[in-house]
Amino acid sequence: MNIEETFIKDLVVITPTQFPDERGYFFEAYNQGKFNEKGIHYNFIQDNQSFSKRGVIRGLHLQINPFAQAKLVRVLEGEILDVAVDLRKDSPTYGQHFSVILSATNKKQLMVPHGFAHGFSVLSATASVLYKVDQVYHKDSERGIRYDDPTLNIDWQLTPEEIIVSEKDLILPSFESIDWEFC
């Protein structure tokens, strides 16, 4: 397993070691002991899965404390642009974002720790996304930031005509107007 640090502290890209043969392949997507050895300590309690078509943007989502969620994100089918925004006010990268292509082909995973907003855009015809979380969904703690926020200026790698966003995500506040403490 390869752990690649990003320019944002604690946000890492994980590429599992694959064992291909004439039948296909095998890899460990998650091994708590190996994650712990690499300094990644979360107690994942729930798996969530979504299926979306090309152009869908889900996010940017988060939950505030005490229900903040860490997420380990991977793609089972298709390809996405996965995005995490640092919302830790004491972080030198506060307000900055990191993006990475996750796909069924490259098998990469993004470990999104507490203190980040998370979202993704679907770049393939369809995509199935699976993510582990270390906290249950709590409606009253749910927050978000608009996907097209001008301050964040995220390139979702889609044309404006392709973008499909839920009504719920369209009414999210801008980064500059968030008035809640995340961590």
C-alpha cells in the first residue's frame, strides 16, 4: 500500500497494492492494522455508496462537531474527480482544496479527515462511489458549501452544460458566508 501525502496536512491518497493474475486481481482496500502503522487512525462504523451519471456533482458536504465525519473514498465503477476543502481555521491551508481522480481502474482512495468539506464530480458515463465514515449521519449537523463558490474556484472538469446538482446543494452558502465552526 502506498500512502501519498498531499500539500494539505493529514489529507492523503492511498493506492493499494494489487495482485493481478489471469483470473483478474486482488487487493486489500482497507486493513485497519496497516492503516494504523501508517498513522491513519479512524474507527470506521458505516459504509455509504452512491451511483451517479456523468455530470453529477455531489457536494461540498460536511458535518460539524460532535458529528464530524472522516471519510475513506473509493470508486467501484467509473471515474470521479474527488475534492476536499480544508476548513480547519488554524490550518495554514484553510480554504484551499485538493482534487484527485479516483477510478475503478487506478484503485486510488482519498482519506478525508475531520475538518474538511468533501464532494465529487462524475467524469465517466456512470460511477459507483463507496466511502467509509467514522460517524453516523446526523441531519442537524449537516452543512455544506456551494460547488461553484468563486472563492474556492474548483475546476470540476465538466462543462457548464453537463453539470447536474441537486436542489439541496444549489441552496448551500458560499465559502465567505459560512458562519459555523467546523472543528
